Amino acid sequence: MGRYFALTLGLASQAVKSKPKTKSFAAAPNFGHWVFILLVLFSVAYLVQVNGSSTKGYEISRLEQRLAELREANKRLELETASLKSIQHIEENVQHLNLVPSGKVRYLGDSDFALGSKDL
């Protein structure tokens, strides 16, 4: 209010006191800080991505090796199955088990058996 009275009376105005500006260290970081923060963030993201890629590559190579082993085992089992189904192997088992050949085989036709309920 003192200033108002000074102006109305034609007196020289009083100097307005302003608070001295103090620099605060808690002020917003400048451009260099932002660049550094972004650089650190991008570096961490890059390391995470490279680590994930190398882990996936290792897992893929391990699975490919397992696939090759399983294919080899499958081929071996197919050969073993074929050898067990061979006539020569079956004849050897017949002799080993003392099986005898059957005589004359007679198959039943439709009229050679009786139905349980009624004849059709």
C-alpha cells in the first residue's frame, strides 16, 4: 500500500523489493541429464534383448540336437521292427517254441453255424 500512496502524492515510488533468486540443486535436470538417462535405458534394453536372443539361440540348437537324436532312434527302431516282422525271424521263433504246422484248414461258411435267435 505504501507504493499506492506514494504514486498518488506524486512522490518517488519506493523500490519494490524482490526476493533474491537462489539456484536450487533440486531443479529439473538439464538436457545432458536426459541424454545420459536415455543412453542408460537404451543400453539396458539392448543388453536384455541380446541376452534373450542368445538364450533362444542356445535353446534352438539344443532342440535341434535332440531332434536329430530322436530321428536316429526312430530309424533304428523301424529297422528293428522290420527285422522282427521278417519271415526268417518268425520261422526261427516257430522252431524255438516247438510249434507244429497245422494240417488241413477248414473255414466255416454262412450255412455251417446256427444263429441264436432265428434263421434269416
